[in-house]
Amino acid sequence: MSERWITEELHDGLRSGYRADNILFEANDGLQHLVIYENAQFGRMMSLDGITQVTERDEFVYHEMMSHVPILAHGAAKKVGIIGGGDGGVLREVLRHKTVEAVTMVEIDQAVVDMCVEHMPMISNGAFDDPRTNLVITDGAAFVEETSERFDVIIVDSTDPIGPGEVLFRESFYAAAKRCLTPGGVIVTQNGVPFVQGAELKSTMTKFRKLFKAPACYLATIPTYVMGSMALGWGSDNPDLLNVTVETLAARFEGLDGATRYYTPAVHKAAFALPPYVSQYL
């Protein structure tokens, strides 16, 4: 039996691949082509429409940086909204903050949640069963347009701007999401790898400059998101959130339930120091 490789061709002129040592689940539910498989280097992996979304081995980097940076910078987040993130990793990290009282997670595809709970349970680690969790299966863009809920932090854990995820990069979505923030709240977004997706970051930052008084971005190095560090967009009307001291972050960090593997208060501050090739897109 020949080897099967899951190949990714997200960027023009570039192909990357992972050997699928064991296919655990594969289906096309009409929304997305979902594959969950095992790889010798990264453990269990999930791919949507041919693009790697999460791996067992390095998921902690992305999920910790998407969650702890905005929540600890805010310092008093009680309600958190998550758009996307069907694997449950961001939800898991958000719930580690004892000050968070309620989390509304909006995912378009129930199958992603179900299959990740079944085949990659280490990612969510029981987060969907937490009484603070409210899982809503609907389109995230429609949700922020219609909901009366307000959030201190909104985390947009989206796919790339292809297929169902494309709407989550439009200015209308960002404006509606801002409407759902409490005063001084913050939204963070997944904005790809600037070395090969600079246009994506530039597009979001252009929209954030129109909408927010304090737009920014920060970086995280995630091995399976190839070709450099990943950019995470930041939008808030409170510029003070970008200037929280390491000492204050450390004091807040002490209240986190359990240890981290990537995030530290020092890493938090350093993540906002951008090299020129990235800062040009801001």
C-alpha cells in the first residue's frame, strides 16, 4: 500500500505536505472537506479543505497566544466570545482564567466540533462540558450582526479567507464584532503568516485603523504554519491595553489555572515588537 500525503497548496508556488500514517476520519459535509489523521512528527492533525488547522504537537502555541494575550492585557474580562475554533483549543485556554464567567463560542460546522471531540479530545480537554460554555452552531458573521450579547474580549479563531472563513475578514464583520465589545474591550484575529500572506494582514489592519483607536498586531511562531511567524491582529479603543507592564501581567498570570508551554508575560510583551517586514503592513 502506497504512502498517502496530505498536501497543502495555500500559497502560490509553494507546496507542503504531511504523511498520513493513519486516517482517523475523512468526510465532506457540504461545508468543508475535513480530514483528521496521524503523523509521526505532529501526532494527530486536522485539515480543512486541504489546509492544516491544528496539530496535537504544536497547538499550544496558537491557542495560548490567541487567548492569554487579550485576556491578561484586559485584566477584567468576564465575558468572552469566540468565533470559530471548533477544535476547542481556544475555549480550553480561555476557561483557564478563573475570572472568566461565561464564554459564548460560535462555530459554523457542528461536524468539526464533534469529530475533534471524538478524535482529538486532548485539544478541547473537556472544555465543551464546562458550565461556563455556551456553544452556538451558526454563522459567526450573522451572530455578531444579530446578538444582544456584549463581550470584554472577542477571539476570532478563523480559517484562512477561503470558503466559509472568507466572510470573517470583511470590514462589515469587524464592525459588527466591535459593536459586540464592551467599552475598552479587545478583539484578536488570525491573520496568517506575513512572509507569504502580507496582503491579508494589510487588509485587516487597514480596516482596523478605520474602526479602532488602537490597532496593532503581534506574532507567534507555530511550526506547522510554515514560512515564518503568524500574525495575530489586535483591535481596541483602549490604547492602555498595549502598555500593560510585565509586572502587572505577571501578577495577573499567577491566577491562571495550570502551567503554560509558550506564553509568559515577557513573551507577551515581546510579541508586539515587530520586524520591519511585518510592521510595513500596519
